[in-house]
Amino acid sequence: MQARIKKSIICKEITSYQIDSTRNNTYTPIDGDVALFEVLEIGKHQSIQSETKRIVSIFEGDVIMAAFANRYATSQFEGYVPDRPTEILDILGAGGAIGLVASKNAALEDIEPTKLRLIGFATTTEGQIINTKFLHTARHTFNGYVPNNAKIILSVGSSMDSGKTTSAAFTARGLKTTGKKVAFIKLTGTSFTKDKDFVFDCGADVTVDFTDCGYPSTYMCSKEEILDVYQSLLMQLEPHAPDYIVMEIADGLLERETDFLLRDKAFMQTIHSMIFSCGDSLGVFYGLQLLHSFGIVPAVICGRFTMSPLLIQEVKAKTNIPTLDIDQLANGEYIHVFDKSGMQIVHAA
């Protein structure tokens, strides 16, 4: 019986392909290249997100279709596309990101990545290796155009797991109380639709992310490439004519892509206001200091630390920036802070 191929979600648009194993020992892959892999040993990832978004269990001997990618995840794996032809590889992310683990969080000290063997590359009938990036999506060069003059609210955080997605989701829910159309963009990260699906469930009218441009990951992409992804996602939202766009940038302020986007004047000129999430009260103040060095003042402070009334008190005693928990974000009581034009972003000279 022929093995069923379990297709990861980043490969959902690939319906016609051939398998070429002749280049396995000679070709160095690049991020986005698609291949078929045999599961050799189950480790951290016991499942993948399939083309239908269903979480599919995987077992030794299974064949999966996925794409080469880099990954930055401080609480999980750091990994990269190999810099030479490589047969044995690791699952870096459940959405279909494949590479080699370079480091991992100490919490995973006794947990190894799930190991794969490269079977062959997926190619067109002409023999070209299929790459997921902009495979079935128009690429738009960044020009700063925002459809419907929507107000873009940027969600950033002090680190991974600081509460960025939750803050964005409940902000979107609160904005919906105004009766306006609300969209969501997740601009950077590693492929997995959980975040944009959660924001949709919270009430956003439409949600998109970098995977809708075919990117298994944005880690180590150039600024120009990410800006083009941004513009392309904005154009995908144009038919929906949103009044607000809540947008999340993954990971923390010190992460490579987050850092260069926040420093980019052309990018920041598209942003109307910012919500800043932190995991603890002390992180709030270094984060505010760092944002100030970029010329940015967030409209709202939120995040995991707001689960503690004591930490909220500590922050409120030291800053006049509104500190909101998820209930306050969701009920719309403070939505007016996002409507103050020119109050939240102070561009550096």
C-alpha cells in the first residue's frame, strides 16, 4: 500500500508536483523549498497542522510534505535551513517548518526534535523545485498604502509569550463594539494558524498572516522582503474595507525583525497607535525606555502581567500610559485611546 502523504498547512496550495530525489546530495535548499520527508523518530512534535488546519498525528514511517525554514522561538527551538545538502533534518514547527535545530530552551533539555529523512524535493513538471513564497499570491512592493485609510494598531511585546496575541485579540473584540469592521494581520513568526484563528474567534471580521503569502517563517528574511509581505497582506484586506487593522509582530522588542521594523520610518508611518504587552512590571519600564529610543510611545500597556493586580499597581504608580487587562480591552471602554490621531507614535528625527 502506498503511504499517505500528510501535507502540512504551509503546503496547502500545492496540488500538482513530482518527487525528485536526484538532487538530495547536491542541492542546498533555501527557505520555502518544498520536499517530502519520512518521519524517523518522534520527539517534540508528535503532530503537524495539516492543509485543512486539522492537527494530524504523525508516526515513525509516515511521509509528510513540508518546507524548509528558519525558526526563532525563545521558549522552544532555534533552527535554520541547512547550509549544505542534508539528509537528516528536524521539525522546527508544527505548521511545516523544517531545518536543523541550533539551540533549544532548557525546558526541552530531555526532549529531542522529531527527526526526518529527506525523500526528495517537490518539483514542477519542468523540474523546478517548488517554493511556497508568493506561490499563489501576488507580491506587492511596499509603498505604505493602507486600504480604506484603516487605523492600524500594532501589537508588540517585551518577549515571546508576553501576551501579544491575547492583547491583539481582545483589542479586536473591543473595537467590534464600535460597530466598525476589524481586520487582523500577524506579520512575522513561524507557520501555525492558531493566533489568527483565535483573533477571528474573538470577533475580527477577517484575519491574515504571513503564511497567506506562502512564508513558512519570516525569521532571517530581509526587511525589504517583510515589508513586501506587509503590503501584500494589506492588499488582501482591501476588498474587506476595514476601519481598523490590529497587527501583531511576533516575539520581543530585541528580536531581529521586530527591531528593524520598529526602527523603519516608512513602516512606522503606517501605524496609528501601539499596544505594548509585557510579562512582568519591570519589563514594562525597560520596554518603554527602548521604545522611546525608537521615537515611539505606546497608547496602551497590557499583557500577562495584568493577571496580577499587584503588578498593575506597580506599573500605574510609575506611568500615566493606560494599563489595561483583557476585560478592559474587550469591553470597549477605553477604545477612545486608539482614536487619538498623532498621540501614540512620535517619530524620531
